[in-house]
Amino acid sequence: VFVVCTILAKRSTKKIIEPIKEMADNGNGSPYDELLPLSQKIASQQRQIKRQMRRLQFEKDKISTLIENMAEGFILIDVDKKVLMSNYSASKLLGADDDGVTDKTLIAFSRNEVLNDCVDKALSGESKNGDTTVKGRALQIITNPVYSNGEKNGAICLIIDVSAKKKAEKMRREFTANVTHELKTPLTSISGYAEIIASGLVKPDDIPNFANKIHKESGRLLSLISDIMELSQLDEKFSDEEFAL
């Protein structure tokens, strides 16, 4: 898009300036005096335009480099559902052909149903997120409409590999289930021994033995709680590092 606008701007500027330059010169190398100030002003503005074009090109190159080196997949789509820009990560994550060709339809780029549904929603003016799996990778797809001067003119799409996050969530659920079972065992033992002692059914000589069992199960319980707290701190540290990235 930027390149097309640049070419059109250069052509339009040339069409406007060239006739005035010809008028300012009578053909013998002697410019008309009354047109000289105008010609000089136009030449100055033309230099300013060129500087602006170079600056814009520099900014465009920076953005292109940033997008191409993103770990997340990036796709820019126009209102006709054609791919205007995509990076290598998008092709890799979606299993698409990285042929460097743009201006192809999204369905030609990737037939992933979740991706196409999310983009359709974005092109209708709604933000849409979705989850899909491609070649064993768990992907999160985030799409948003793109507006220019109040008019919808496309959609932007991010594809994020959340495989590690999904795996961590699964391990967390399994750990929680195991911990619940492990905590229940010593708590049941402690409660049972305490109840027997409280009921008066234990001989005085047996109370130290029951107290020792309660102490042992309490130590086991404290050890489990300590492990849970340590894992919780590690999980928080991992989340903070992931956010910082």
C-alpha cells in the first residue's frame, strides 16, 4: 500500500511540476522573470517532498523489519480479503507456503477455518479471537478491524503459539488434582486420630503413640503445603518473565 501511494505521489508531483518548469524557461535557457519565484518555490517544495518520502520510506523499512522478525504471525488483509502483508512467522505457524507473494486471497494463503472465520468477523467490524491447532501447535488467533478516516478498510491478524501455555495449564490442572488427593490423606488421618483421642476411647498409654502419628501426618501436610507455595512462586516468576517478553 505504501509503495503504491509513493509511486502515485511521485507521478502526480512530476505531472504538476514539469509543465511549470517548461513555462519558466523560454527554451533558450532564460527563465521568465514573473515565473521564476513560482518555479523556485515549487523546486523547494519538491525537495521537501523528497525528504519526506525518504523519511517515510525509512519508517516503512523499520516497521517491515520489526514485523518480519516478530515471533508472532502477522497478516494484514484488505476489504476484499486479500493479503497485503504477512511475515514468515505467520507462514510457519499456519503451515502456509512462504513464497513471498502478496495480494493473494486469505483462503489461498491458509484454509484454516478458525482463521478465516475470525477475519470475516473483523472485516464486518467486530474484533474476534479464536483457538486452533496446526501441526500439533496450539495457536491463538486475534483479529481486529482496521479503520482509516472513519472507514473500515481491512483487518489485522496476530497468530500466537500458545502450546507452552496450554501444556503448563494442563500440568497445573493435573498437579492440582494430585495435590488435592495428597492433602486429603494426611488431613483424614489427623482428623481420625484426634477424634479417637477426643472420644476417650484411647488408653492413656496409647495417647503418645496417637500423638506421634498426628505429628507425623502434620509434618507431611506442612511439606506438601511448602511444595505448593514454592511451585506457586515459580509459576508467578514464569508468568512475569513471559509478560516481560
